[in-house]
Amino acid sequence: MNKAKKYHRAFGVYGIYVEDNKLLVINKNGGPYKNRYDLPGGSLEEGESLSLAMQREFKEETGIEIIKNLAVIDFMLPWKWKESTDVHHIAVYYLVNKIGGEISVPEQFEGQDSLGAVWVTKQDVSQDNASPLVLKAFEWIESKKLGIDAVCYKQWEVKK
């Protein structure tokens, strides 16, 4: 018997920052993308606008300040968390241009899920070591398009 899926809905803002054909990513320390590369970004705080959340998250996770809104994309993948069987991750993508700061190790605090930022090329990433957000970011780097359809992963391993 096939149980009905119950989705946890996650919504966040994420930055694409490219230099010399390399993408700035973070080493993720939690959630369905744990122990994979992910884009710098995250959830909004109470009463926070999308652009202010992007600026705060990017600075917290990388030390760099940013902005340009690109698109909204959603991903669906299996992730058992609390009462949920899957996650529906809605991501607002921003193009990031450095306007200040330097890449630094993020301050660790409750809820911080970045272990620090690194530069990667398309050849460095795969579904085994990167989040769907990173894979989609490289698609945008190549084509300047993100599409409008949800990307559904029927199989997804949450790493320990």
C-alpha cells in the first residue's frame, strides 16, 4: 500500500555568485542537503523582505555583501522530517555581485547550517555532492535560463 506523501514546505532566498567560471557555494551542515554543496541563502525572518533576507543570509554564510533577482524555482524530493515524507523547496534565486567584505568562515550559532564557503566548477559537482539548487545554478550559468517547472527527485539520499 502506497502511503500519501506529506510535504514540508521550505521557502528561501539563494545567491548565485560567479567568478572565473567558479560558483561560490557553502558546505551544508543540516537539512536534506547536509554534507553537500549548497547555495548561500536561507529562510526569511519575521517581517523581512526577500532582498533583505538575501543580503543577511549571504553575509552570514560567506562574509560577502551583495543583488539582482533572477527567478523562482521549486524542487521536490524525499526527506523524512518530523511528520513529513518529502520536502517542497521553493527557492528565489538572486545574482550576486560583490560590493564589500571578504569570504570568511561563518559565525556558528543555533540554526547556522553553513560550515563555510568554497569555490567549485561544474566539473566538481554532481547529485552525490551538491544540492539541486547548485545543479540548477550551473544550468543558469550556462544558459542564463532556469525554467519554470518544478524539479522532482524521486530518489534522494540524505547524507549523515
